[in-house]
Amino acid sequence: MPRRIYKCRKCEHSFERLLMDEDEREVPCPKCKEKDVQRLPSSERLFEGLSPFGSRNRDTN
């Protein structure tokens, strides 16, 4: 399941959720219950494939 990171536009609380794509339509802030949240890029996607040891997807043959 993908991890999604959100930030509430009302109270600026940041939080993360493990969600399926269909669950993303309404993600309320757990602190203030506001539904106006912004999805932030996750660090998993930002650093995917970047490693000091080379690519994780490289063939070993």
C-alpha cells in the first residue's frame, strides 16, 4: 500500500496515511477534521533509484 503525506491548509498539521488510490478523494485532517488538505510529495518518490551504491534495478548479469 502506498504511503501518502498530506498537509492541512487550515491548521498546517502534516500527517501521513496508507491509502489505496480510491481512498484519496476525501482525506480529513486528523487534528481539526478539515477536508481541505494538500498532498505532498513523499520522500520515497523523491529519492527512488538514488543510491550511493548504484541503481537498485540494475541487472546483475
